[in-house]
Amino acid sequence: MDFNKDSLKIDAAAVTDQLCNAIIEQLRTKLKKTGTVIGISGGIDSSVCAALCARALGPKKVVGIMMPETDSASESAELAGILAEKFGFETVMENISAGLAGLGCYERRNEAMKMVFPDFQESWKAKIVNPGNILDKDTFNFFNLTVETDSGEVLTRRMPLKAYLQVVAASNLKQRLRMTMLYYHAELRNWAVVGTGNKDEHQQGFFVKYGDGGADMKPIAHLYKVQVYQLAEYLGVPKEIIERTPTTDTYSAEVTQEEFFFGLDFYTMDMLWHAMENDIEPDRAASVLGLSVDQVEKAYANINRKIVATEYLRMSPLEIE
């Protein structure tokens, strides 16, 4: 195949028509529902899914659920409101902070952070980051915890495995409670829940099983992140959302998806992944993207490793036959 810098460009109009037709067909003939419920966060993926559903079904058949909590960025609800106004669908605000506190989310997370910083305070901001760019090393097997104290001092330390696992397990309660809330509103209306994950998140495992991975339909799970942006431009998603840096919106200190998980900008990663999937030799990919062959090989290995390691997240429950 011809591999060039525009290999991931799509005909946004044609893809939009295809996705809208698929949404209608899946909803009515397979799910037997008439409307959709979507968690909206002011992020690019949920915005594109909401815009697609509003276009396919009409805005009266779409409800956007905003689910802020203690650590949510203040701009998330504001941007979600701008999105809903642009496309004309109803929104519902559900603050899930009390529910998370009842589950011990914040307490369990803070307990784990004190394993790294014994003097950690609830008022401090914190985030988990991976240790570097995937082009620079074959792999990484640890994460760092970065905190900002009340005085503004920023400190970073490597996380022991126990602390990392507990922080992640506690934080994943957020996505699972959001999924629970989405299904409440879906069942209230006898509608379907729309998953908003793209291909990068779905295939590399950047989602929570039975959390944001729980949905009845996933209209953009086959699209690379850079293709989701192309759809956003075509659909008229507000500029403020398109220009917003993708974040996890999980930790009190803002952390980008690149910092936390992917370790590479989306264009470079998506192009490398596309090249790998289509058996493009590393020297050809390196030439097109201005990288070294060694960097391409490291990226191929890293992406493949994530896909294999997270296969269990995409599996249905195992049964005994």
C-alpha cells in the first residue's frame, strides 16, 4: 500500500453518513431502542458521538449526562453545555462526588498516595504520569506520581507497584459509577447507552472494563483519534472543544492522555500504528514520519504490547461449556 503523511485522512462527509446509518440500524433493529444516552465531558470523543447521534436520530432522541466529581476540571461542564446548545439535545447534571466518597474512592486513593508521599494532604493536587516517550525506550514498567503542594511546590517520585495499583483501582470507581448512572438514565427512557471510546483507547486498553468500556453501541471504536478530529471539524463541534488538549479528567492535577498512557502525540502514534497494521517496513515509516528506524521499531513493539496485554479488557466473561 502507499504510505504517506495523509494516509489517515478520511472523507468526513461519507464517513458521517455511514456512521449515522449504522447508528439508526443498530439502535432500531438490534437494540430495539429509540434514543441514546451519552456521557458528555467536553472532550472530543463524547462530543463527536453526541453530534453523530443528534444528526442520525434528531436531538430529541439524545440526552447528554454530565457527571462531574471532586476532581473534575471546571471547564468540562461548561464545554459540555456549549456542545448541547450547539446540537440542541437535552442535558442532565449528576454530581457523583457523594457516591464516590461513599465507595471510599478518595480515601482509598489518598491512602495509596501516602505510600509515596507520607505527608500527602487532601488539598494537594496529584496526577500519575508515565516515565517517557515510547520512541525513546523499548518499554517501561513503572509510573511516577507528581504532586503539587499547597505552597505550589511540584514533586515527583516513582510509584511502588502496590501504590500504583491502589490508586488506579480507586480511581476506576469513577468510570464505573458513571457507567451505572448512564444506565439509570437509559433504562428510565428505555434508550441505549452510547460508548465514546475511539480505536486508540479501545484497542490499546485505555478504558475501564465495565466502566467507560460499558455501553450498548460504540460508533467510533474503529476510528483513530486523528480521524475523530476530522469528523469533529466536519460536524461543526465547537472550536473550544476541538482545541482542548485531551485529558483523563480523573486526577486533581490535569494530566494529558499522552502523559498518562500513550506516551506519544496522536498523529505520530496513529500513523505508526496504521503502518504496523499494514505491514509497512520500519524504514519506510521512518522516512515518511521523519523518525529513525529504531524509533519506529520501538513504537511498533510498544503498541503491539499494549494490545496484547489488554486483550482481557475486551473479552466477554468466560463460561464453562
